[in-house]
Amino acid sequence: MIREAVLAALAVGWLLGGRLRHLAELRIVAAWWAVAALVAQYGLAEWAWRGAAWAVAVGPFAFTASLALLAAVALANAWLAPRAGQPWARWCFGAVGLGIALNLLAVASNGGQMPVSVAALRRAGVEERLITQLADPKVVTHQPLVRARLVWLTDVIPLPRPWPRPRAVSVGDLLLAGGTFALIVQGMRRAPGTAGSRWKRVADGAAGSL
């Protein structure tokens, strides 16, 4: 879901007159800690899926720890954003941090894995082959939803087509995607001297040719 949010934000930011290079001007505290957390999270999940026993054993703990670190980084940036000269980013980082924190709460309450509703996956149109993989012990970040705690925070919201990749998501995922989308769009537009919206210029040009 984050991938789609990032791609959509880049497109919308460009249409609104933003520049990709302006994202490099964003001040992000402890960014490398967030990168390390993501690398550890996805790296261990991949090793576990390939059958590495040590990765299967530590996967749920590492997943929980990586979410905690990511939430801490996002919320720290929300707190420090005004001091960094980008007060508008407080709400973006805040949404990202809150979304990750809600996912962390769900994961920590369910043994280090995010419960996923099989019914929601089927409503979203996910292939049965992929649904059955959830029960595989080599999947260390997610599990089928069976008597889970804090069910309302787990992956129970179906995202069917026309969404590019049908799936089930959580409330935290929606906040995380929304915050990421807003951060990228606003970050692309925030540098001084940015021209007006490309969409507006295209529309004005079309109107002028009539």
C-alpha cells in the first residue's frame, strides 16, 4: 500500500507544480535509523521465507522491534518539525507515526505478527494460493486472524480492485499511507519559487486555444 501511496504522491506533486529535488530538502531526524529498521524488517522476512531457521525464530521479535523504531523516528520528527523550519510536516509525520504505532500495538498484542482476516482477503479478491501461504511458519510478519487481540487494529479492511494489488489492510496502514502521501506532495511543493500547478497551466493553455 505504501508503494502505491508513494507513486500517487509523486504524480500528484508533479501535477501541482512540485519538484522531485525539493524532497532532498526535507529535514528528517534519525533517517538512517528508519532505513536500518526497514532493511532489517524486510531482510529477515526474506531470509525466513527462504527457510533460514534463525530468521524464523527471531522474525516476530525483529518485526516488532523495527515497528517500534520506525514509530519513534516518525513521532520524533513530528515533534521536531516546527523547530526544523517545516511546521507543515508535523501533521504528516504525526499521521505516519500514529499509523505505525497502531500497527505496533496490534503486532505486539498478537505474538509479533500482524493478524490478517482471511474473509477480508477473499472479499478483496486475493488468490486462494496466496491466502493459504499465511499459515506457513516461514511467514514471520503476518498470520491468519484467529482469536486475535485488538481485532479492529489488524488487517481487516479489504482493498479490492481497481486497487493495483488487492489486499487487506489495517487502520494503521491507512494512516501511514495518508501521511506518507501528504508528506511527499507537500515536500515537493514547499520550496520557495515553485511554479504554479502544471494541471492549472495545462488547463489554462487549453482554454486559451479555444
